[in-house]
Amino acid sequence: MLPYLDELLVDFDELGSDAGLVADWLGRHGIGAGARVLDLGCGKGAVAVVLARALGCSVTGIDAFVPFVDEGRRRAETGGVAGLCEFRAGDIRSEAAKETGYDAALFLAVGPVYGGPGETVGVLRRCVRPGGLMVVDDAYLLDRAVDFPGYEVLLDGVRTRAQLASHGDEILAEKLFTRAEAEAQNRRYQARIEERGRRLAARRPGLASDIAAYIEKERRECEIIERDIQNAVWLLRRIG
Ligand SMILES: C[S@@+](CC[C@H](N)C(=O)[O-])C[C@H]1O[C@@H](n2cnc3c(N)ncnc32)[C@H](O)[C@@H]1O
């Protein structure tokens, strides 16, 4: 479905993260005009544009999906912050190592690209200066392991927090989303994707079964998100 992903996801700005929360946290911890923020797996650049507009910081966003990178540039242009936002296509598994000295680094709803939470923070902390901030939007297991691609690396809450702090960094804040919040977001997400899928299938009947399979996979993932895992966002400060 990759060539059609931007069409199926056209109704969404952030793809699973909360730009308002990130802006609030970074603003309260000193990110403003002149600060440099790195957004790894930036999607359509929605968070980057909100941060540049709200805080006046500059943001570098990197994402592997070229249509999203193009959309990020368009959004920055329309939002009047093209001078503060730079979007680049690239694989963050190799690109992150080239980025250093940022005031903050974001890793929002990207999944297990670097492994578990400890490995993720290990990558982010090399991108920021000592004292720099890191925001990780991820999840942890509630009662049992989950059999679904991408979720096999999830740990329980205690182990997740221990791994996040395993490099000696400070966890400054944690936001846990309630089940009701997850359900509301999933209902909205699912309804829009199904509607876009119907329109695409009407135009390209040959894709109908692939679209149905994609929608079913999304539905199963929503079920897991609501039943088996806790969505969470953490703000950390690099120590040392
Ligand atoms: C669920 S979206 C979240 C996007 C954005 N962080 C947000 O909150 O709106 C995950 C993004 O990670 C990107 N991604 C996943 N693996 C990647 C990789 N290895 N290199 C670059 N981008 C990657 C995908 O292309 C996608 O845009």
C-alpha cells in the first residue's frame, strides 16, 4: 500500500503524536527562538511546524517517506515558517548519527527503529548537547506480550522507564493517555482511513483486497492499542 499511504492518511496532521503537548513541554523547558530541534521520523512535519510557529525555534525533520517530506515543506510554507523548518528525506537509522548539538530531539510514534527504549534514548542523546531535551512518544505493555509486528520489543512500564533512564538521563515528565483518549483517537482515525480506502477502491478496483487487508491490520492494531498497551510520552534531559 506504500504508494497510496499519503492518500489514505491525507486527513491527518500528526500521525500518532500530540504536537500541543510537545510544544508545551519544550516551551516550559527553555526552547524558544534560536533553539535547534531535531525531529527523527517527522512524518508530514506537523509537529515541526507547530513548534516553529509556537516557539520560534528552528526544526530539522527527517523522514524516509518522500511524500511526507514534501508535505512537510508545503506545510512550513503555508504556515509561514519555511525559514525555520528544514525537511529531508532519509533513513534515520543512518542519518541520526550525523546530527549533533541540538537543543532537543524528538522521536514521536516512530516505532522500534532503534530497538527498545534504551537504544532509542542512546541514539537521541548523541543528537543533543549535554543538558539537551529528548521527547519519546511510545508505549509499554500492560499485562501480557502482544503478538503484532512492531510490538514485540515492548516492555512493561517499570522496565521501560528503567531503560529510558539507563544512560543516566533525567525523566522530567511523563504523559499517559487514558483508554478513553486512545479509543476516541482510534475511532476518528479508523473512520477516516476506511472512507479514504472506499474512495480509492472505487477508483482502483484492482486494489480493493489490498486496501481491505490494510484496513483490517489497522483495526487489529487499534484493538491492541486500546486493550494491551499504554501509550505514553516522556520528556528527558540529557545528563552528562
Ligand atoms: C506514525 S508516523 C509518525 C510521524 C510523526 N513523528 C508524527 O508524530 O506525526 C511514523 C513515521 O516514521 C517514519 N519512519 C519509520 N521508519 C523510518 C526510518 N527508518 N527512517 C526514516 N523515517 C522512518 C515513517 O515514514 C513515518 O512517517
